[in-house]
Amino acid sequence: MTVSSHRLYLPGSSPAHRIPAEVKIVCALLAVFAVVATPRELFWPIGLYALGLLGLWRWAGIPLRWIGPRLLIELPFVVLAVLLPFAAGEPRTTVLGVSLSVTGLFAAWGIVAKGTIGVGVSLTLAATTSVRELPGGLTRLRVPGLIVTIVVLMLRYVDVLLEEAARMRLARISRGDDPRTLRQAGATARGAGMLFLRSYERGERVHLAMLSRGFDGTVPAFGTRPATRAQWIAGCLPAIAAMCVCLSAWALR
């Protein structure tokens, strides 16, 4: 399992890459909780979160051209947010001649803004933490061993599933099929079912191979040594700053 085995990991030598995984996991969770708890009626806290995230990306050596396309994973939630101003009830306001719900507007803003910040924090954690470091970090956080195994194997073999899906798509195209057309929706659905069966069968083969090599149900805790007090303090500074912004927003609300 190499450090470059996952598509979301961005190899680097920045201070963020050198911080132990358990510190980054706790920092990311606290930062996301702070963002979610921020009052949605206020705009300046989201601006501070965004500026802090941009500064964190620069400090970690994560280019915007790398992180930008990966933020598109939240598009389904953006589509949902766009519908809220039309579906919610009173009170209402008029924007460009269209009657919109004030509650729906704030709800849509909260989903888009907080969702974008949350996805950005998650991508920052993924970009600076390799799959190899996760078992040790999660184990030191006292996460049950079964959950650690599930998480690590899921992240490790998601690339295998994507490669299998790409091979199936190439096989369809080589036989004259065009999966982009609507009339091929049935074939696409059957292909998804076949991918599930192939994934299940491959998982069985991988599990048997692991058992034959002495796998006992736990993932070895590779990675760095446990974090020192200085690393905990330095690594959690972004989360502390986010919590201060959240508390300030509630105090000034």
C-alpha cells in the first residue's frame, strides 16, 4: 500500500503533511463542527472561514487547480439548495421580480456556504494524509479496530472499483455503445449491477488472499509516532480559530 495509492492524496513535504494523522483528524472534525454551528444569518464568519481555508491551502502547498475540480462533488447539494427559496414558505421577498422565501434563501445560503467549507476541510485532510497513516492515527484516537479496518480497506479499494468501472465502460464503447445517450440507460443500469457483482467477487478473492497471508482482522499501524503536545497545539490552531469565529458570531448575533 503506497502513499500515493489514493486519488485524493497530494504528496508533499509541507508542515501539514508532517503533522500526525490523529491531530489532523481531530482538527478537521472540530473545524467542521464550528462551521456547522455558525448562525446562517451572518455572512462575515463564512468569509473568515474561506480566507482561513485559502491560507491553509497555501501553507500546505495545495494548488487551487487541484482542489477546485474536487469541490464539484457537492453539486447535488447545490441543486437542492437552489430549489429551497421557491419551496419554503413565509416570509417572502422579491428578487429580480421573482417571489422567494426569506427562510429558503437563508437555508440555501447555509447549505452552499457551509457545505463548500466542509468539503474544503475534508479535501485538505485527504490531500495531506496518506492512507498508510490512517490506521495509526485512528488507533491512537481509540477508534475500534473493526472500524479502522473498514475505513482503510474502503479507501484503498475505491480506486480498484473505479478502474474496474473504467474497463467496463471502455469495453462498452469498443462494441459500439454510447453510454452518454438516454436510450442506453437500461444498459447503464445493468452495467452498474454487473459492477456490483464483480466487486463482491473480487472482494471475496482479496479477502481469501489476505487470510492466506496471515491477516487477522486488524490493519498494521504504520505511520508516524504519536503526536507530541507541541504538535497537538500547532495542528489544532485552525480548529481553535474556527471555534473562536463561531463563538464570536453567536455573541455578536
